[in-house]
Amino acid sequence: MGKLFYGSDPQPIEIDDRLLQYLQVVTSTKLRRSESFTFTWTDAAASHARTTLWIQTAIPLRFLYVSPEAERLSGAYLRQLADQAAMSSGLMLDAATWQQNESAHRAPLAAAA
């Protein structure tokens, strides 16, 4: 599990390495353009089911990965996340959508083997 450190909070947000990489790409692109946005995720294991952060250039972010190597990302899923981040409702990461993306991503790899 990777970790996202947000602002001055010493407690990281744990996110799957691969999903964290998607988040980093979308976030970096938005912040490079000086575009703020909200980022919401669901976490059934937490004491609350949903959390939202306001992402802007003045708030420090740090992405920490367990894996030393970057993975190949799905362009379609990246576009979907970028489109969400551009909407007024913001970027929403949820387990169901993530699992669908991973299943679609892994299927071509399994067929090629």
C-alpha cells in the first residue's frame, strides 16, 4: 500500500500503489495548470465511509510508494479520472470503479500469456 501525505497531517492516507500512481498523474497535471479540485474517496475500513480533500498548489502533497517501479497505466482510466477532476463534483475514487478498471487492465495480460 502506498501513502499519500496531505498538508501538515503526519497521518498518511493509505492507497493501493497503482491507484496512487493514477492519483499522482491526475493531481500533478491539474496542479501544474494551477487548477484546484476536490478529491473524494470511500473507505469501508475507516470509521467514516467517505472523505473529501481540497487539492490546491499551496497544500503540500507527498506520494510514497512500496513498489520501486512505476506501472503502466490505462489511458482510458486516466482520462476518466481527469474528466472527473475537471467537474464541479471533483475526482471520486471508489472501490467498484477501481475494481472494474483493474479487471479490464489485467484481462489482456492474462490472454497474452
